[in-house]
Amino acid sequence: MGRPHGYSDADLARIVEEPVKETVRTGFARDRARVLHSVGLRRLAAKTQVMVSGVSDFPRSRLTHTLEVAQIARELGNALGCDPDLVEVAGLTHDLGHPPFGHNGESELDRLAAHIGGFEGNAQTLRVLARLEAKIEDVAGGSVGLNLTRASLDASCKYPWGRRSSTPKFGFYEDDWPIFEWLRQGAPADRTCLEEQAMDWADDVAYSVHDAEDAVHSGLVHLELFTSSEIQQDLVAIARERYCPDREPQALLEALRRLTNLDYWPGHFDGSMASLRELKRFTSYLIGRFCVSAQIATQIEYGTEPLTRYAANLIVPEEVRDEVAVMKAIAVKFVMNRDGAVTEYARQRAIIADVVHALTLEEGRSLESWLRPTFDAAKTDAERFRVIIDQVASLTDVSLLHWHSRLVR
């Protein structure tokens, strides 16, 4: 089994050493296979992306979004010289820690778990990969999850720090510190590797383009609206507030107008085959525009030799970041802020809180059998509550509703 060019033996190390298999696959290819066959990845099929999962056949689920991110990241990373399997692993794992009901569910679990260090989807991803997935155990019989290579775990870590008052984003819980310390050996503090940066940009690109496509197809967005000055100003305000507060409104307005003036910006959508083709052409070209811009800018800065790990940072031109920001604002305005959304989000949060409280009152008796031993072995209330949070976070949108009907009277 050869070592991929640009990577060290330390990058290919695993928490638990495993026998070398007689195979032509690299360690990163093995990691990719493990994630593809994982329970956590399958669960994403019934978890919300932006549109509620299962309501309509066209919009993305968290799983289809993940697969698209992995494909975009793989091609971008490969163009820069990264190992393509490693970058794809980062894409496949980036949302494994997301709970039911998307970011709304994440916020509610963070509120409920505030007294034990909170909840964050990316910190939960590390927990899933290195603890909760059933694959490999250590000499003491404890789970080490999928036992991915150091480089794969590092590439999956979007926020390489613990909980901070300055940001709601963080990459590990306090009791997962030993795992985090191991995977970050030799890495610069607070900096992510190039493979993670390619994945993160692919996530932004996929989110910005595909969520807008889903909104158009679902009838929540009418393309004719984008000629309206009022709509343009609304999108600029949302983009500035949520994604790029340091950018001038005029720069964001110019970004939106650049996009709407593109030859392939669709002018109308009526659900016909012709308009579906036009919409797909738009999404395909836009993804290429955003990714190729980052690839070229990075290679201008660092050269065209293969780039891996901490040899470079991904360079994304500010004008391109502006364009992605205003595209992301489309989903916020027309999907997340649609009529009735506030009521629906409140209902979702109440369901999550009800199930967490019910499991707490039952002292873990209804936990699934794969988590019950961890709950029973916990020494403190905080440790036991973390297991309850793990259980609820693992559920899909559909299974959470079943749990609610069974546990809450």
C-alpha cells in the first residue's frame, strides 16, 4: 500500500494501529470506503438540508447535499494537487454531526446542552467519526469509531478549537480533547489544512447554488423578482448581515448584478423540460465559475506544483465570495424566512426539547442498545446527559417524530 505523494507517515497514522491489508488502496481510499458504508452517512438521507426532508422529491436532503459537496471538493482538491480521496472524505464527513431539523435543531440542542459545553454540528462530527460509529475498538475495548487516518480527521475539522465566547462555532467537546489533540499533532494553531479549505469552499458553493435551485423548483422563488431593486437590496442586506459584515453594500449589489447579467442566468422557470435544462445549465456553470476562480487564484499565489496539507491556503477572490454570499441570501430570504417558517421552527425546537426531557426523566431507559452501556458507565450527570444528546442528534427528522409520539404523552 503506497503512501500518496505529498503526505507523511504521520498523516496516514490511525489512533489504533491496524494490520496492513494486501490491497492497492491507499489509507485515504480505505477511509473513503469506511465513511461511505457508515450508519451516520445513511442517516443523512432523512435529515433536513434547507427544505424539510421528505416533503417533496426534488429538493436536496442532507445526504444528497453531502454527496454533491464531496464531488465538488474532490475535483477542486485534485486540481490543486491534494489527494482526491482525502478531500472527498472531508466532503462526505462534513455534515455527519448534524441533528434532525438542520441548523434549527442544532441551535436547540446547543441551548439544551449549554450546561455541559453546548452542541455544535462540527464537534459532533468528530464525535461520530472517532467514537460513535461502530468499527474499531482500542485495547481497553473502547470505541475509536471508524479509526480514520490523522489527515482524514484533520481535513474533516472545520473549526480547530474548543468552545469560545467569541464564536458559536467550535470543533470538539471537552471530553473529546484527547482525540482532537492527537489529530492536530504538528498542525498550526487555529488553521485548517488545504484539504479542509477545499471542502469548506465546496460546501459554500453547493449550498449557495443548489439551495437556490431547490427554491426556484419549489416555487418559493420567482426568477423575475431579481430585477426588483427592493429584492436586490433585501438580498444585499441579508448577505452582509449573515455572511460578510465587513463588505460594503455596493460591492454586494454589484456581485448580484454580475450574476443576473450572466448569459446563463435563467430568466423564467415553469417546470417544463426546457426550463429544467436551463436551470441545470445555470447551476453547473455557476459551480464551475466559483471553483475555477479559487483554483486559479490559489495557483497564481503558490504555483502549479501539487499542494497538500499546510503548504498553502485556498485563495478565493473577494468578488467571488461576494457572489456566493448573495446566492446564499436567496435561500435565507425565500426559504428560511418564508411565511409560516417561524411557527414551524418553533414546533421543531419543541419536539427536540420534549424528547430530550423525556429521555432525561426516564434515566436513559429508552436509549438504543448501542448507547445504553455508555450511559450506564457514565460517572456524572453531565456525562449521562451528553449520551442523551448523542442519541437525539443521531435521529433523522422522521425517526425523531416517532420517538416523540412514543415518549411524549
